[in-house]
Amino acid sequence: MAKRKRKRRRIGERCRFCRDKVKVIDYKDLQSLQRLLSSEAALFSKKRSGNCSRHQRMVKHAVKRARFLALLPYL
């Protein structure tokens, strides 16, 4: 059997929103939200995006609001 390599987070790495001390994720900031979506407009997982749980929930709610207002696609 081949060994699987695991990618470990460095101790100093933190969520991108925690590093920038972001309190609220705005649904109108489409550039930052689109970086967290795949080409099929699905959210990247917390593990892949590198967000903490709190900010991943905020991103989820912001994306849902942006989709409801037709700023982002549902596809």
C-alpha cells in the first residue's frame, strides 16, 4: 500500500478573516466571496478554504444572501 501524505497546517497559520480581524463578512463583496466558490458555484469546505468555523458560517450566510439577491449564481 502506498502511504498517503497529509498536509498539516503550520502552527502560525490562521483563518484569512481572523488574520485581517474581520468582524462581519459582507454579502456585497463579490470578489472575496467568489474566491471561496468552486467553478460550479459550490462553497469550498472549511478544510480547503482554510476558514475557521465561525467565519465559514459567516461566508455561508453571505453567499446565501448574495444568491437570493441575484448577485451570485445558484448553479
